[in-house]
Amino acid sequence: MRVLLVEDDNLIGTMVRLNLEQDGYSVDWQRSGEAALQTLRGGRFDCMLLDIGLPGMSGIDVAKQARKLGVGTPILMLTARDETDSKVQALDYGADDYLCKPFEMKELLARVRAHIRRSQGSLEVPTDQELKIGLATVNMERRALTTVDG
Ligand code: CA
């Protein structure tokens, strides 16, 4: 699992990266919005942790740009600003969730897991169900494919 961390604060960035790595994630840490967008263009990530208060481009602008580029990665905003306005803006411009600083590392890790699970869950089908794809039906339990003409 790859996580893109965008955070200009050294202490918070170090803590978050350390905890994510301990949980088995590979972490790409960028300190500015511009660098984050560059990184997003070059690779696929399972989750993005995005600080709102960045030097230059704000985290909200990064989320907006990322969605414009068609990036579907779950975005979890990290914000020091406990203001309703910036949270609403972040969510409106493409963030999936936010966490206010100071946050508990346990909560951050749980949210990362939840977002990755949800974003990948759409590909999973319960094994006792049949999946219809166009004119074909797939029985997941029997691993059988039936077309409309048999
Ligand atoms: Ca910051």
C-alpha cells in the first residue's frame, strides 16, 4: 500500500511517516503542494494525507487540482484550523475526510485503513452472489460464467 503524505511540518511529518511505515505502508513524503502534484502525476497511491496549511499552494488547491487531473485516490485532509469553513471547502473540493490537529495516531491509521478498504471494496463481490456483466452472469461460488445464450 502506498501513501502520499503532504505535510510541511517536520515533526508531524516524521511522526506520521514513522507510524504508517510501522503499519507496513510505503510512504512518499512531500512538503509542498506543487511537489505533491508532481508526485501524483508520476504514480498511483492508495491514500493521500494532505495538510491544508502548506507554503505556496494550499492543501485545498492541491485536492482541487488532483481531482481535475482525474486522481481518484482517497484524500484525508490534515488541518490545524478548527474552522468549519476550511473543512467544508476541503470536502467540497474533493477531499473524502479530514482530521484536526492534534490528532491521535491511532485514529489517523484507522481512517487510512477505512478509506483504502472503501476505495478498493467496490471490486469485491460477496461469494454467494451472482455478478451480472452485460449479457453474462458470473457465479462467484462455482466460479462459473454463463452467457445469455447458455
Ligand atoms: Ca502546515
